[in-house]
Amino acid sequence: MKDFTPKLFLCLKEYSREQFVRDFISGVIVAIIALPLSIALALASGVAPEQGLYTAVTAGFLISFFGGSRVQIAGPTAAFASIVAGIVAKNGMEGMAVATILAGIILVVMGFLRLGSLIRFIPFTITTGFTAGIAVTIAIGQIKDFLGLTFQNSPVETVEKLEEVIRCMGTFNGTALGIGLFSLAILILCPKIKGIDRIPPSLIAVLLAGAAVKVLDLPVNTIGDLYTISASLPPFHMPDVSFDLIRTVLPDAFTIAVLAAIESLLSCVVADSMIGDKHNSNAELIAQGIGNAASALFGGIPATGAIARTAANIKNGGGTPVAGMVHAGVLLLILVLLMPFAALIPMPAIAAILFMVAYNMSGWRVFAETVRSSPKSDVAVLILTFFLTVVFDLVVAIAVGLILASLLFMKRMSDVADVEEWDYLDSYEEGSEQKRLMPVPDHVMVFEITGPLFFGIADKIQELPMGPGKTVLILRMRSVPAMDITALNSLKKLSAVCRKNHVRLIFSHVNAQPMKVMKKSGFYEEMGEENFRSCIEDALAFAETVKQIKPENGPQ
């Protein structure tokens, strides 16, 4: 059970009063940072503003309690905004809750199956592409409130939102744009001004923009104009589950689970590099599953590790999961005591915050550098994933991106893998390229296999030429790290061809994984132990001794 032990339990063994003070201070600061972000991300997700806080409180507390990182801060993140908005639009809040609960179950199963380490097999081009695509969808979704537009319809898809913006430009509100630009300026400049750079700029922006709209009575929509805000505790609600609904939202649940796993474990890796620790990926996945399922049951939306809030926690002295639990507790107090004041926050200020979130998560420099310096095939995966995320959705983008990346990987492996016949001493010509050649008996052929032996090159094995007068074929496999069942089947067919042509098949230097496959399938016993030699010298010596043995009397 060591793989699943929460970091909190390990940290409490050597917990001190001084560490609690640091955790408490950091938790309060991170809660202040999370407050406007949670509200903004809830609105971007198409749900009520308090649901962002429900998520940060419920999931934030449980993920810190059960998690595999000392400093991870969890809550609603921008990565889920477009996904949640789409689910809510298609299947309502019940569908979103069921999808999130299913995602939580999937994450818990992934953790118990110790799949935490498998997340690293998601290609960098795909994570970069869909992250940049999500950033673009968030930014496009905020144009309406930033410009103070009044939509005639309620589009869900990103392209439809852009079309609606163009159609409704006649409703442009210059005052709303002014408040949006004012808020954006605060978000950009405050971190650069010494003395106030430690105060969350998003908090300054919503306070000053809200005060300006209220005092000057400006014609700008606020959260209270568009939403009814609840200041109650997170309400428990068991969604109405049906088989049809599960079947409908299951693809979305897998998307939420995979994205939550990727985001949270990437955040853990970043945190590890900052504090010199090592997270427990399987415990973190279990915690993410528990947190997401609970978030849905208490009115929240999907949650995952938030890199920016985690970094803020570290910089402010947080060193154990207690800081994340304090952050959730402070947000709960704010929800109950101060939530009505959120009604005064102008929508253009929320849009400005989300513009900054989109900019920070876009990684445009990394995107541009990857396009500039990567092979064309990788660039194609990156751009296609980005395009599909923006135009369609993340489910399509990840599925197509993974399929294309896998096909390209297999193509590269088949390109580097090869089956070549040796050059022999009797065919060596003076003045040709110098090679280390070994004496090979006249009746022996030697073929060397290089690279992984998988279905991509399996056909090359079956096409080995049988030279006239040759009675022994040696396959040298020292450079074969792995083999799959398709390649094994090709070896069986090669063995049958050799038997038919009275050629003895000998294997040289078979590595551990291919040998395990051969033994498990019975191929090793079928061929005979004596036909597997430890090195090429041994194989050649053995081939010399069996040159007079007829294959029909041998173990072939």
C-alpha cells in the first residue's frame, strides 16, 4: 500500500508548529489568488460563479488530503472550461455531474492499477497543441463580455462564438471595453510595480473595476446582472443516473480523466523541481478521482492540479498538504460570508482575467519553437491537434492526435529497424569500405536484425532469401530490445520455410524480452534449446558442427 499512501500522512510524522504557520499563511494567500480565478473559470465553463468555489473547496481539500504531492493546489482550471461548457450545453448539469463522477472513478482505477507513470507517454506535441488550442477557445469565449456585446443566440462551439461576435458587433459597448482595458492594464502592470507585486493582480483588478462601475454607475454588466449568486454551503446532490446518460457522457468522462491526470501530474513534476521532492503519481491519481467525484456531488465542476496556484503556494512558504487544506477552508469562509459582493464584479474584468489566463497557458513561445525546430511530422501532429481543439473539441483532438502520433512513431521505428545479411570474407574486395568481418562457413547464412521487432517490419522476416547450397540460417538478435506477437508469428513462418527447404534455423544473442515472448508461446521448446546460442561466435561454431546433420533428423 506504500504506492497509495497520501503525502499528508508522511508529512505529519515530522510536522512542526513553525511549518503550520508557514502553511497557514500560504493557504490564505493562495485562497485570495484562487477566489477571482475560481469565479472566472466557472463563468467560462458555463456554470454559476459559486460553482467554481464549490470546486475549489471540495476538490481542493480532498486532493490535498489524499494527494501524492506535498504542495499541490487543486481546483478549477482553464483546461476544463471549454469541455465543461460543451457538456453542460449538450447534457445539462446532470450530464456534467455524471461525466465528472465517472471521470473520478476512472482516475481512481488508474491510480490503483499504477498507471501514473504511463502519462509520460502522451507526446509533447499533443499536450502543447491542445493546451494552445484551449487557450484560444477561452480567449474567443471572452470577446463578448470584453466588448460588452449582446448576443442574439447562445453558441457553444468556438467557431460559432466567433461568428456571433461578428454578427453582433453593432451592440458594442465602449464603456465595457474601457473597463476591460483598465482591468487588463492592472493585470499586466501590477506584477511589475514594487510594493504591490505580492498582491494578486486579479484581486486588485476586480476590486478597482467593481468600485469604478459601482461609484460611477457605469452601464456595464456585472456578475449580479447575469447570474443569481448563492452564498450557501456546497449542496449535496446525487444526479439522476441512467444507462443512456452514462453512454452519452462516457467519452467526455474519459477526456476529463485523461486531462485531469495529465494536468495534475505535470503540475506535480513542476512542483518537484521547485522543492526538490518526488511526488507519488498513483496516490495523486486516486486523490484526483476522489476530489472530482466529490466535487460533482457537491455542485462543483472538474478539478485538477493548478500549476500557477501550486507555484504560488511554494513561493509563499507552503510545504505540506496542510496549506492546500487551509486554502480550501478560507475559500469556504469567503463563500459563506463574502460571496454576495461577487455580484459587483464587472464582466469585462472577468474577461480580462481570463484573457491573461489564456495567454499564460498558451505557451506560444514553446509552440513557435516547436514548429520551428521539430521534424515536419511532429509539426503536423502539433498543428492538427491545435486546429481540432479549436474547431471541434478536445475529445476529437486527443483521439486523432494520439492515433497520428502513434502511426508516425511506428513508421519511424520501422525505418530504423532492419534485417540485413552479413558481408562475408569471401566477398570482400580490396579497397572497399573496411568492416570487421568474421569467417562464416560456406553453408551458413547470417542475418542481423536491428531495432524493435514488431508488426511494422514483420514482413521483412518472411522475405529472407534462401541462398543456394545453404543449410544453416543464423539470426543475430543482439540489437533487438523487444518483440511483439506479430513478429513472433513471422518467425514461426520463417521456421516453417526453413524446414521445408532443409535449412536449420539458429538464433544468436536473444535478449530478455524477446526470449520471454518465445518461451511463453512455446516457440522456444518447439525450436529446441540447442538452437539458441549466447553469441555470434558460439552460433557460428555450432553451425559448423551441424553442417552434416539433415534437418529432418534434427530438432527442426
